[in-house]
Amino acid sequence: MKKIVAIGGGVMKTGGLLAIDKEIIRLSGKKHPKLLFLPTATLDSELYWFYVDKHFGKKLGCRTEVLYLIKEKPTKEEIKNKILGTDIIYVGGGNTLKMMRLWRRLAIDKFLKTAWQRGIVLCGISAGSICWFESGHSDSMSFYNPQKWKYINVRGLGFIKGIHCPHYNSKTLRVPRRKHFKNMISKIGGFGIAIENNCAIEFIDGQYRIITSKPRASAYRVYKKQGEVVSEKIQQKSKLSPIFDLYKK
């Protein structure tokens, strides 16, 4: 059973994503699953790892482990064994572009595909949400030049169809995501899946469901119809729906 949970954004360390995090653990089928954290997008931030370990490990009872790819230089065999030897893979936010480039160089994209096919739960937030889609609306350029940058469309792993926009209801350095993502879809076409903070979409074997940790947090289908960009709220249901319903225009 293939399982992905794409989280639009939120603050994990304060428990703001608790309902979503508990669902991720439930999907593993284990009470105390092994969770592997990939902080590549924040250049292997040790502080980020500290909060993940505290939240998922000490609070939620996971057996946590981290995979550093920048601070350390693990062999491909070591990387493969960590990725395929866990129950949950959680990818942190940060610089999506830098993360994807490094992953491809180290063949991590291939290892993650194998993990997905084996039923390991794949999940993540922001950059860790974009990575599972064909591509995503990213603020990666702001990490290089905070004064002069633009949102870009970064190529993902392609496990989920569409162009993904996380943080749909927020801004990066005062630049609204919602408006720019609509402009991006207007220019390049394609089908957009936008997710607000405190909201996630779980994709389970050809089905999907919206899950939230706060009331009114939502996800949207964004696409062109008769020359205009449409942003439609995706209905939240208690049960899984067929994936083809998500992409209907």
C-alpha cells in the first residue's frame, strides 16, 4: 500500500500539527514506528532535528533517527539501508531546489521510490511536501538573495500528479503565495494542488483525503478553465475518495 502525507505548513514543535502527526503514525500500522527524519532542505539543521526528536520521539513514542547528507557523508549503501529500514520518512522544510539537486546526485530519489513502493509512509512539510509532486511552487531563491528573488517551479519526484503549492494562505518575505501561484498556473498551465498551513492531504493507493489540525484549514484545486484561473476548495470528507475526483475540471 503506497502512502504519502503532504503537509502545507504549520508549527510542529508547539503541537500545532498534532492531529496530522498522529495520522501519520497511524498509517504506519505500528504503535511505536521507526521514523527517519531528512533535514536536507535546512542544510542538516541540528535544531530542527532536536524538535522532531522531541515531538515524534519523546512525545508521540516513535523511534526516531536522522539522515544527515551535508554534515556527514554516508555511503550510498548506508543511505539505502536507512531509507528502506524505517516505517516513516519525514522530510523537513527549507530550500527545495538545493534538496532536490542533492537527492538526485546521491540517488536518494530512487531509494525513496522503492520505499514508497514498499509501503513505507512518506511525509513532509513545505519543501518536504513539494518533493512528492511532479513539481512545486517554491521560495528557494529567497535563501540565496532575500532582497531580490522570485518564486520558482521546482521539479519534484513525481509520485503525485500536479504542481503543488504549500503555505497557500501565507507569505514568504511579505510576498503572498496564493496570488503568485495563480499567476504561475495562468502562465504555465497544469493542475495545481494548494495546501494551507495546518492542513494536509493523504494519498493512499489511488485515493485521497484532507486532514487538518485546525478548523477552516483547507486545500484547493487550482487550474485554468476557459482562460481564467479557478481556485476550488477541496471538500473534506471522513472517508477516502478516488484520486481521479481530485483532478476533475
